[in-house]
Amino acid sequence: MKMKAQTKWGWDHAIYLFLGGLGAATYVIGALAGYAGEAWLGISKVGIISGVIILAIGYVVLLVGLGRPMNAIHAMKCPGTSWISRGVIIVLLFVIFAGIHWLLTVFNAGGGLLPILGFIGIVMGFGVMLYTGFLLAANRPIAFWANPLLPIVFLASALYSGLLATLLLSSIFVPDAVEQMKFLAVHSTGLAVFLILAMALYIWGTHRTPEGRAAAEMLMSGQFSGMFWVGVFLMGLFVPLVLELINLYGMGGTAIGMHILAGILGLIGMLLLRQVILGCGVMARLQAARFEYVLPHI
Amino acid sequence: MTRHGFVIDLKRCYGCYSCSVACKAANHTPQGVDWAKCVSAEIGTYPSALRQMLPLVCQQCAEPACMDVCPTGATQQDENGIVTVDPDLCMGCKTCMMACPYGARQTVSTFETYFPDAEGELDPYEAYCLEQWELKNGFGLATKCDYCKDRIADGKDPACVEACPAKARTFGDLDDPESEISILIRRNAGFQLNPEFGTDPSCYYLPPR
Ligand code: SF4
Ligand code: SF4
């Protein structure tokens, strides 16, 4: 019997999940760079300024996709049980602290306040990267999501896309920071390898239920296989990894164009990763005596 | 206390969809929304193949997964165990639709007429249904069966129960051990769908043949 995946969370949710993680990670990288001394100042500014803007764009996309955006004002009401409520609180705290950090950075002010704001922003930023994984993992009827490795995959993918975005933007705005970009590029290759392993484990871990197996099949050889193999694996991970390795070890890390190309491909791939995970959300079948039923219209 | 519940006898249901139509008429659900669904499954191969219908309604779970995940408090449970959505609070995030194991929640973003070739205004019945839907539910929001709360308050059965020609559906109080549904469950090995999700549904099924 052909199992069906949910269709109600589509591109708008994928874009938000992607931009939310990307914005938080880019900010976190920028804030961390702020502790690394004078030489990192340019990259720190790039990360902090762009991270907050990216997250804000993500939130606008999310709000526009809601059935009744005005009612989002009530979204913090149930933090005891709802991951969306928890997420809204985390994002709000992030926006407050990272937003002040952003303003002070834009206006070159703040002095001793910046490290403190940065620390709180970093903690909240990790919260933003992680909560979307928990939000999906809390849906028990969708075995492909209800997997404890999903928050790890989302965290790693957010950090990886944050590194690529920082490299991409730094290549444009602070092209002289070659050594710093090399450092970021090394970490992006490490994260790409980690993400490939984490995804392999994640997909393997879904094989315990028929729904999980159907979802994994949909991903690897079914409806979403093209998007997964070409978009996520090849474009998002493998090609950027090879480009950065060639750049680092063949060209001394000086090829700015390679950072830009790796960044663009990697970011598209990480957006597609969110979309394929949402699209493969196969719902559990219902069981009545010997009969098994597939739910329609979800 | 009362815990409103359903018993659906799978031996009796023959898949005539009267419940689906009665629900549509009673609740003015637009195209794309079907609160009283009937799904079918088959096992075996010819000549010993079997087909069995499964009528579905919101299971009015005692521990509703949909309510836990709802961030706005729009999903509420009344003192009789009926789970409802307050359209003034719902923001249409569809999280509840992902959490409900029974596919009981549905949403439509726009109204589609059943008569797209007809020119001009909607016919009066469709216009009335649209008005009622906007008043009680709305577009882009989560909607679900509420066991015909208004009918129950008037002492009637839910519309699908009244319409079922096979008497496959019985409505009653699960908390009363002497109610018809409690007796049916006890005597016929009534069971809940997919109890592994831990939602404790108030809808019980009697086994098929
Ligand atoms: S069947 Fe679904 S919508 Fe109805 S109460 Fe249970 S979890 Fe909620
Ligand atoms: S769609 Fe409405 S009822 Fe469902 S979880 Fe979101 S706010 Fe709650």
C-alpha cells in the first residue's frame, strides 16, 4: 500500500527553517569572531549584521505563510508543551539581544557591552538553530521526523550554511581577510563531512518503522531522490567540499571566487535539505484489526 | 462527569458515505474539508480478498496531541472531553495537523465552488454555507469535527450518527458504565485506533468480521 506524506508544510516552512537556522548561525559565527581579536573585526561585523537581517527575513516569510498572521500575537501562550511557543520565546530573546548587538555594531558603539551581548546572543542563537529540529521531532505520527538525530542534523546544517554565508559575504565585503577565511573554510569542510555522516545515521535510524522506511525510500529513490542526490548531496555538500579543498590545499585559500561559488551552491543545497525532510514526512498508517489504512488529504 | 464518545461498529459499516454527506450538510464544510471521512483497505488476493471500510471522525482524545502542540491556546478541550478550535486564536500554523495521528484536522485557504461553470453569483445554498463557514471556522485555519456540539446541546445525536443507515455509529457517555456505548465496548471487545500514540481516543471501534 502506497503511504502518503504530509503536504501542508511546504516551501514557506522550508524557507523559514532554512533562514532561521542560517541567520542564527551567521550571527553566532560573527559574535564568536568578535572575541578573536582585531584581525577578525571585519568578519565579525559581516556575521552579526547579516545574521540578524537573514533571521528577520525568515520570520517575515513564516508570518506571511500563516493562515491568520495577526493571531501570531498569541503564539507564546503554551511554552509548557508547544515547541512553537518555546521557539517564539527563544527567537524573541535572540532578536532582542542580537538586535542590540547589531545596532551597536552598525554604529561602532557599545565597547565593553558587546562581549556580554555577544555571549547571550550566542546562547540564544544555538537555541534558534536547535528548536526547529525539536519542533519537527515532536510529531510522533511522522516517524521520519520523530528521530532524535533530527535536531543534530538541523544544527549541523545551520552551522554549515552559516559558515558558507559568512565566507561568501566576507569574500565580497572584507576580501583582505584571507587567513580568517581560510580558517572558516577549513571548518566548513569539517562540517560538510560531519553533516554527511549525521545524515547517513539519521536516515539509517528511520528504518525501524514502515513509515520511516517509506520516507527513506521516498528520499533516496522516490519522489524526492533527484532533489536529495543532486540538490542536497552533490550541490549542497560534495561540490562545496571539493571546491574548498582545492582552494585550501591547491591554491593556498586565496581563490575568493571559490568561496563564493561554494557558498551559493551550499546554501541552495541546505535550503533543499529542509524541503526534502519536510516533503518526506510520511504519516503513520491507522490499524484496525488486520487492516491498515493510509490517511488521505494531510 | 460526562465523556462524550463514539462507538463505530466495523461489521456494520458498508461504506455508503452517508455520514460524510450528513456531516457536510450539518457543518457546511467547503470543498477540501471532510470531517467524517471513510477510508478503505483491502487484504488478501482473489478469490479470498477482503475490503473493509474505516469511518473516521475526530477521536476527541482525552490526551489530545493536537492541543499539546498548539502554541496559541486555540485548541481547547471542554468539560465533556470535546476538543475545539477557537478561530479567534488560531494562527493557521498547521502544527496540530502534523501532530494528530488520525488526520482529523483540515484546513482550506480559499473557497471553491462546486459549480465552477455557473456564471455570476453563488447559488443561495452555497452562499449560505460560505457565510456559515466564515462565521464558525474560517479559511487558512485549523478546523475539525466537534461531535456536532450544538446538536448535542439540543439533545440530538451528531449528524453522522443520525444519518447512518446501518446503525454503525453510536454516540454516548464513556464515563457512564451503563451507557449503550460502554456496554457495546465491554461486550464486543471495543478498541481504540493506534493506542501507541498515547492520546486515549474517545472513539472506539468494534472489530470487523
Ligand atoms: S483525533 Fe486528532 S484532532 Fe481529534 S482530539 Fe485527537 S489528536 Fe486532536
Ligand atoms: S493551526 Fe491553529 S489550532 Fe492548529 S496548532 Fe496552529 S494555532 Fe493551534
